[in-house]
Amino acid sequence: MEIPKRYSDLTKDELVQEISNLNHQARKAEQMDMINELEVILRKKTMAQSYLLDASQFIPGEQYELIEEPGVLFMITYMNGIFAWGHKSTSEEEIGIPIALLKKPGK
């Protein structure tokens, strides 16, 4: 049995293929009304998408809009790999968010 590779070890092409596979799995889970399974698959997809992005483009001290919460801004305090750590404009609680869930405001 082959040990699955971590997303951080995959090439860009392998990540693109993994995202395609996850899209297929997500459609099947949705058709079968497997909501919990769908959520897990979508989180895996977000992680894979994050590895396709350049983490150096996400700057501590800058604000980004949360893709899943339009209008809510996220202030990055520091970066750790593909995770931006900071807080939402609606909370002071520090959280880590995969960078695929962030975008520049107004884009």
C-alpha cells in the first residue's frame, strides 16, 4: 500500500490533479447527501489550493477579505506556511486560515 504524499510534497501538476479528484469526490458526496463528507472534501480542496498560491504574497499587517464571508476582513499578524494567522474584523480571537480563503479587498 502506497503512503499518500503530503500536499506540501506534491508538484503543481499533482496538486491540480488532486483538486480535480476532490471536485469529483465532492460532487458524489453532494449527490449522496453526505454533508459531513462533503465538508471534509471541501477543506482538503482548500488546503490543496493553498499550496498552489505564493504564500509570500500574503503580508503580515495587511487586511484581506474572507472569501467565505464577504465583507469580513482578516488582518494577518503572521504567516506559518500556507496559514495566515490573525483576526477577523468581527473578532479579536486569533485564528489560522488557509491562504486560499483570502483575497485582496475589492478583487
